[in-house]
Amino acid sequence: MKIVIAKTAGFCMGVRRAVDMVLDASTRYQEPIFTYGPLIHNPQVMQMLEEKKIFRIDKIPEKGSGIVLIRAHGVPPEDQAALKNAGFTVINATCPRVLRVQVIINRYAKKGHAVIIAGDKDHPEVIGLLGYARGKGHAVDSMEALFALPRFETAIVVAQTTQNLSFYDGIKSWCRAHAPHYRIFDTICGSTEKRQTEIRMLAEENDAVIVVGGKESGNTRRLAEIAAGAGRKPTVHIEDASEIDYESLAHAKTIALTAGASTPNWIITDTYRKIENHLQKRHAVKAGLYFLRDFLLKTNILASAGAGSLTYACSKLQGNGQNFHHAWVAMLYVLSMQILNNLFAIRSDRYNHPKRALFYKENRTYLWILAVLSGGAGLYLSFLSGALSFLILLVMSLLGLSYNLKIIPLPIRKGRVASIKDIPGSKTILIVIAWGTVTCLLPAVANPGNFMSVGVVFLFATGLVFGRTAFFDILAIQGDRITGKETLPILIGEKQSFNIIKYTLIFEIGLILAANLSDLLANNAFVLAFIPFSMFLLIRFFEKDRLVSGEHREFMVEFLLIATGLLGAVI
């Protein structure tokens, strides 16, 4: 059985913006934070917000304090004014596309036009839109409701931004034929159009459809209705993967998986993983391979093997020969630090890597022992290389251990202290520096060589590690934002992060080729340009096509670092 994930599945721009705004507010302000009504129609997100002490209010009190965030659906203008008058600081997170409809309605209502809104009168967005119609608004959720309206002398027609395309097309056709003087606006969100078009296509091409999202979400329900209307059975609308009835899917050879605009990535990913795990049980060999892949990723054995391979390649580039001693030092150090960071990151891994979070929670004691033993073994091997190598690795190990400890005073925040991880962008930068040191500088300290060669190899190693780490940060952006981490993608945006990664890898290719021509590196060094070139192609592919599961992406990127050692053997 094959699982096809819809490209349009998950948060739309407006929902992502609202969630980002409320999470940013929770880390920036000390005041109580509320949302006016549910931020989005998704129970898991609402539970997550409550865990972060962000609560909802459904009625406006006479007096209040703190910050209130207006959700993406928008509210009537009188509600926004009442919140301010009650004493709240109001943050307006209304979707820009909903704001556009509000502006259109307000402009024409001022001129006396009647306002016809294609939408459910009880939906929060429509309630908000009617508030701008100055008492001249009419919500219609069927053609019969439209026929029942009087013929207005002047009127405008708009749609709820998440309305069904075919329904609104019917309204527009009737208006053109029977009320051509009505002014019609195309206000259905482009994201909604793409989702509905894609789900029709997927429903026709696959044997079953699973729609993930809140049962109260209008746009999610419409996706399920469209899929069912395409004639494919079964179509399942679930809020959580535990609701899937696999017996009803037993005869399906291909399953399409999509999600509403209020469904976060971690729920889509978790659903995909659970379906994949269930299907693996039918194929013992495939299940064994996936188990091995997941085990190597969860335990960070694959990452540490990549560090050892990169160290070996760096030594060969500098002409130091087959120095496996430093490769072992790098492997043990990276294994220790990665395990420790994962032990401290269980909270965010609940969203980014739920299986890894569960693995670390269940095996916490054994993993602590493994981290201590591997870290100690790495220090012992570095001591055998010399006092300077040992001192450098000791300092790096202590910095790694202190990464999650609250040791930095923040006087501007009422005496609170923070950890190194709270410094914006520190995670990516420190990982790059640490890997660059153990893979390149430690071997260079033990085997001094040409300063220029060391510099080139250091840039090569850190560039590859930056590409790997920044890409993993992009994959984890939602979970990191929820837990308050300010990684590079959160600071500068996902698109800009992808661009920086690609520019870095292009630089890496040019660096190796130029250094090889200048005889700064060992013979045949140019073959290692294949690694950043391959990583560039993978990153570019993953940027455009998100259908590959997170584990597959991580495995392929980690394996490229292992491939540096394989190519290093021919230098």
C-alpha cells in the first residue's frame, strides 16, 4: 500500500500567522495572554496553547487585563472595540485575506449596498464579516437561501474565504443570469482553491482518502465532503490517527492523506508515521529495514557515524593519511552531545519527533549512561593525542553540558536567568562550530600542516554541517516555535533559510574545486565536491516536494556525511 500526502496539507498562511503571533507573544510578554474564542478549530493546538498558559475567553468582561489575540477568522468591529475598552491590549491576528473581505464589505455598506455572503451564518468568520455590513448583511449557505432573498437595487456578493468553490460558482452564475447589477468579488482564499482542487484529483486517483483535522473546522469538513463526492470510498475524517479503522482500508492499494488549514505539521507527520507503521507489519523485510533506520536515527548512531566519516575525509584532504583515531574521537563526542541534547529536548520532540520523544522517555537511564560513557571515552582518546587536544575537547564538552543550563543572567527580565540555548540562533551556530572543531581542527592540532589547507577543510566541514543542521531546523520549525526556541528558520524565515543553505552548498562546491586546482588539498580532492552537490539537489527537491517522510529526509542527509568517508578513501 502506498501513502500519498497532499502538497497543500496543513496550516494555511493565515492560521500559521495567527499561531506564530500568539506563540511569539507568549515568549515576549509577561502579562496573561488570551485568545478571543478558539484560536483555530483544532483540539490538539488548543491543548498545546493551554499547556503554555494561553487561555481563551468567549465573552468580553466589563474589565480585564493582559493581552487578547483576535483569531484568524476575525471579529465584528464592535467586539474589537469592546475588548480595548475593557482594558485588554489587543493583537489583531485576522488573516490578511479575511481583512480584505472586511474592507470590501465596509466600503460598500457605507454606500448603502446590501451584502450577500456565501457562508454559514454561525461560522466565526461570517459572524465577523456581518459585523462590517452595518445591518445590511445576509449570509446564505444554500441556493435556496439565495433565492429567498429579495432583489436588491444595489448589492455586493462575497464568499467566506474557506467556502466550497463549486457552491460559490453556482451563486455567481445565478447572479449573472438573474441579478447582473450585483457586484461580485472573488474572495475565496487561493489556498482553499488549491486544497479543494488537489483533493478532487487525489480522490479520483487513489483508493481511499484520510482527511486530518478538527471536526469543528469548516474547511476540513469541506475537504472530506469533496473527497466523498468524488465517488471514492472510504473517505475518513479524523482528528487523531487513533481513530483510523484499518479494516475499512484493507482493500485500498493507495491512500491519499490530506489535512485542513488548521492542522499543524506534527499531527500530519504523526498520522503518516502511524499509518506507515501499521502497513509495515504486513511486510517483514520492509518493517525490519524501517526499524533499523529509525533506531539509527533515534539513537544518533547515524549522526555520529557521519561525524566520524567527515573527520576521516578531512584528514585525507589535509594529507594526514588514514587517521581513524580522530574519527573515533569525533564519533564518540557527537554521540554523547546529541544524546544529551535529545534528552533535554523531549518537550519539543513531542511535536517534531514523537517516536524519538517516547524512545528517550522510556530509555532515559540507559541513554544517560551511554552519553556519559561515550563522552568519557572520547575525552580519553583525545588525551592520548596530546594535552592540547584533550583541553579543547574538554572545554567543548563542558560547553555542551552547559547548553541547557540556566547560567546567563537577564536583568531586564526581573532577575530571570537563561541558558545558552535561549540565545537566538545559538543551536545552529554552536553545532556547526563543535562539529568543525572535532572533524577538522583536532586532527590538525595533532598533525600540524599548511594553515591555508586547514582553513579550507574547516570551511568545507562546517558548510556541510550547516546545511544539514539548518535543514533539520526547518523540519522542526513548528515544534521549536511552540517550545520557544529561536532557531535560524524562526528568526529569518523558512524560505530565506533554504536560500542560505543552497548558497552555502554552492560555495562549498566552488571551494573544493578551486582548492584542488591550487594544490592546497590532497590529490583527487575534487571528488568530495560531489557531497555538497548531492546535498544541494536533495535540499532543492525537499523544498519543492514535501511528500517524502521526515525520517527518509533525515536518513538521506545524514548518509551524505557518511558518504564523505567513502569518497575520502579514493583520495
